[in-house]
Amino acid sequence: MSTNLSPDLDSTGAPSTPDTVTDERGTQGADRIFSGVSTGAGIVILLALAGVAFFLVKEAIPAISADPAELSGNAESLWDFLAPLVFGTVYAAILALIIATPLAIAIALFISHYAPRKLSTSLGYLTDILAAVPSVVFGLWGLFVLAPLLVPLMGVLERGLGWLPLFAGPVANSGRTLLVATLVLAVMILPIITAISREIFLQTPRLHEEAALALGATRWELIKMAVLPYARSGIISATMLGLGRALGETMALALILSPTPGLISLNIISTQNSQAIAPNIALRFPESSGLAINGLFLTGLVLFVITFLVNFGARRITSNAFSGAN
């Protein structure tokens, strides 16, 4: 009968000491706590989403089973009631995204790779501050400042490009048009996309940039060869986050657009605007009752599903882009 007198060895093959064992046990305990807290937070988020979805479905069921004419006088089906609001929500958000995304990426590149250090720091702070401005302030700015300034431009667009559905007119003298609303949305999502893109551009591996410069690349070629491919998935994530903000914006659009449900129009310079879901709920909820409130909950459920699908699609696109980059 033999006794093993060899000392315990740690992961490196050296004899483990009591301090090493204690440190490992402490680290394992901290890992378990962190894992438990993270798992609990994830479960809480899922439960919250499930609770919101259940509440919306419960409140929307009466509207789903009701006669569509009771929800809207000119609706022959449930889709006739929902389609204009869904179209207006997605249309305004996509137009804002088309305007904001190239500008945001250009600003982020200027801050990260072109501007002097002091200027880039100041611009970064300004971008972060702009992201913190309440949406109602943007709405008031769009209504009282931007709209009157754009009325003459809308007239020029109608006269020169009136053959396009976007500028068919007639021009709204008040300026409360979808063009103003999309520009306000673009300004609102601009700092979000800019801030995230800037941080991603700054995380480009230094070795990648030095390798491009060693090959004789210019500043733009460096960005095209090293920075943009590395940041592709992050840019997509930033863009989808901005899209989510635009889809759910309420107060700014409620101040600018008039509630005109039941209308699908590409025209962005007329008072005959397509309405979005969130501002329509905000404008009509105080005066609604009975089945009309259930109809608003139904539109809220549709907006919830749209936002979920956008985020789910963004995750898939980001994962595929990241895999392709690797």
C-alpha cells in the first residue's frame, strides 16, 4: 500500500500553493456570480418582452375580431385599416435612414481619421450631447424653424420635379409635411449612428492600418482597405439601431404631421401625408374610447412586431457580415 506524497500541481505544472488555490476558488466564485446575474438579467428582459406582447395581444383581440368598418369608416378589411399606418411608419423611417446614414458615416470618419485631436474630441462631445436632446425639442424646431424655411424649397421641387410622386404637391403652406418630418428624424438618428460608427472606426487594429500605409495607401485607400471592412458589421448595427429609433419616434412626428389615417401616399411635400403608428396613437388616444382604443392597441402591436423583426434581421445581417469579415 503506497501513499502519494507528490504535491498538487496547478495548471502550469508547478506545485500549487494555498494562495493559488484560494485565488482560483475566488475567481470561480466571481465567475458564477457574474454568470448568474447575466442569466437573470436576460430572463428578466425576456419576461418583460413577453409581458408587453401578452398585454398588447390581449387588448388588440377585440379590434381583430371586430368589423373593420367600426375601426375606420373607409376600411373594408383589417389590412385596409393597418396598411396606411404601417406604410407611413416604414416610409418615413427609411427616408430618414437614407438621409442620415451616409452623413453619419462621413462625420464619424472625419472625427476618427481626419480631424485634429482637439477638434475630434470637441466634435465627439457635441455628437453625444446632440443624442441627449429630447425628441419634443426636435419636433418644435422642425415645426417652427425648419418647416417655414423649407416651404419655398418645396415650391421649387414641385415646379421642377412635380412629375415624380414624391414631389407631386400641392405644397403645404404650413410646411407640416413628410419632408420636414423625415429631415427631423434624420437629425435625431444622426448622432446615434455617428457615435457608434466613430467608436468602431477607432477600434480598427493598428496593425491593419500600418500594413495599408506600408503598402503605400493614401488616407482614403487606408479607410477603404482597412477601416470599412473591419467596421462593416458595426455600421450595420448602428444603422439598424437608428432605424429602430426612427420607427418608434412619437412626439416629433406628432407635432409635425397631421393625423390623416387611411392614406397611402409617396408625396412628401403635401398636407396629404401618410401617418405613422406612434404619433397616431399619441394624437388619438386621449379622445378615443371603446373599440377605438382597442384599434390603437392593435396598431401598437403591429409596431412592436415590426421593431422586433427589424432587430432580429439586424442581428442576422450583423452575424453574417462578421462571419464574412473573418
